Amino acid sequence: MSAPNSSYDPVEVTPLHPEEVDRMRAEALAAITAANDLGELKEVRLAHAGDRSPLALANREIGALPPTARKEAGQRVGTARRDVSDALKRREADLEAERDARVLVEEAVDVTLPWDRTPRGGRHPVTTIADRMADIFVGMGFEVVEGPEIEAEWFNFDALNFLPDHPARAMQDTFYVADDEGGESGRLLRTHTSPVQVRALLDRELPVYVVAPGKTFRTDELDATHTPVFHQLEGLVVDRGITMAHLRGAMDAFVAGMFGAGLATRFRASYFPFTEPSGEVDMQCFVCRGASVGDPDAPCRTCSSEGWIELGGCGLVNPRVLRAAGVDPDVYSGWAFGVGVERTLMFSQGIADMRDMVEGDVRFTRAYGMEI
């Protein structure tokens, strides 16, 4: 057996040559110094201190040397790898300090700034104007009452003198609620706020002076002037000696409180099953005050140059409605009216499309603030 080659010169192993080791060390230190952030430093660590780095590969060559040559080569490569490792630690500490200082500046929170900068929610203009309309009647001594939105058919139709074959009862106009087995339940989504009239008469002692704002439902398609869900303001007075003159006075007071003093009103004959006589009440246009009628040079968008704006239906309470509620029509009489809230908002604010009120776009509601 031959003896080990003790005369092997490590200088002939290129990666272990002193100048080559110094070159690899210098390249590693230069790359570490040039790293501008922790991401770049990670790439430098893999390239110059990882398992496949030049110094790591040189370290593997030491095992091929004779025992007498390993010590010097091992010290040389070990010193170079230790210098690279120390330089990585120092550079990492410097870059982490720079990162933390930058984060403190970039993500600083000024505690002196207002903390409640999130916009607060506001009431929908339909709700606001409905409350304003009701407040006018509260100022005249009326009471605000409410009723269920899922109503019994008797309250919605029968007690209000709608005959069994009345068109409004058809499925084309009314949302009926089925029972658990899919049959008729005698319930529906109320088509108007007039059922509150009957409930108020049944629940209260006479005389009755009430207004009932609320949501109503009809099978209408959603378009610029119709919506299947809308709001009404219902008014009811039942007392001794009530006449159409009292109704006219209340309507005049409502118009003055809502749109300003000096606006005339007028009644036009109409028909509703629950009032007799019945009428439509109009108010003088609060924008042009009738001056645009017949004047093509000064058209009025609010009233379409007609001089009048329709408010809603009204009339004296039909004696049959009073009897259905247990009131003697020979002793008591009353009047009732119904005004559309969305319609009032539309012509008072110049809104052309009713869909803007129901689509939930904050750009529409934000313009009104807290009052309109």
C-alpha cells in the first residue's frame, strides 16, 4: 500500500489559493455594502454565504488536501467566511434600523388630527320630509299614529268601502301574503295608509285628530315616476260638526307651513270609496305662482307651466267607513286626506327620477344634509 501524498501543494487547488480566497471575500463584502434593503441583502446572503456560494464550495475542497495542508487552508477560508458572516449581521442591523426609522416617519399618526373623520350617516330625505310634513299637523294639535305594513284585507279594503269586485283588490295591484300552505291568508302588504283611519277610530275615543305617515306597497314597475314601495301621509279628523270648510282650512295651513304663505289651493271633484264627497286638492305653484301659464318665454319646470301642483286626494269620510269603525255618522262626521311623500319631495326639490330615491346612492342623499 502506498503512503499519503504529504507533499501535495494546496496552492495548486485554485479555490484555496490565498489570492482567490481574498477575491471571493472582497466580492462578498462589496455586495453586502451595496445592498440597499433587506430584500437585496437576502439575495446577497444566498449568493455569498449560502451552501452554493464560492466560499462554501472552497471549504469543501479542504477535505481533499493532505492532513498537513488542511490547517492553513481551513484557517484561511474560515476567516474569510467569518468576515462575510459578521459583515452580513452588521449590514442587516443597519438596514433594519433604517427600515424602522422610515416606517416611523411614513406611518406616523398625528394624534392632534380629528379622530372622527369618517362621515356620519344622515337621514334619508324621504324620512326627513315625511317628519316635516307630520310636524306641521302636530303643530295644529294632531297626533302621529302608525299601523302595520302587513295588513288584514278587512282593514285595507272592506272597512274602507272597497267592494269585493273592486279593481284595486286584483293581484295586478296588490301584494297578497299566502298562508303556510300557499293558500289565501286574508293578509296583504297595505296598498295605502288609509287602514290606519279605521284602526285609529277603533282604538281611540272620539274626537280623533291623527296623521299617519308610513310605507305602502303596490305592484308597480320601478321607473322615473313609480316605485313598488312608497310613502304616504294620511290625515283623519272625526268630530262633531266637521265640514269640507275645515278640510279646506287644514289644507291651506299645510301648504303655508310646507311651501310658504300666500299660496292658493283648489279642490277638484274626484272619487274614492272611503270618502264622500271626494276631491283632489291642488296648490298654486310655489315657484312661478301661476305666472308661467300661457307665457312661452318663461316656462316653469315645477308645474309644467300649468300654474297648479297636485297634492293628493281628500274628502269627507264616507258614512260606511264610520259605521265599520263603530261611529254613528248621524252624530259625527270627518274628513281625510292622503299625500304622497316621494311626490312632495320630487316637485319641492326638482327631482326628475324617483329611482334616485331608492337606489341608495349616497351622492343623492348627501346633498340634503340633515334638513331639506
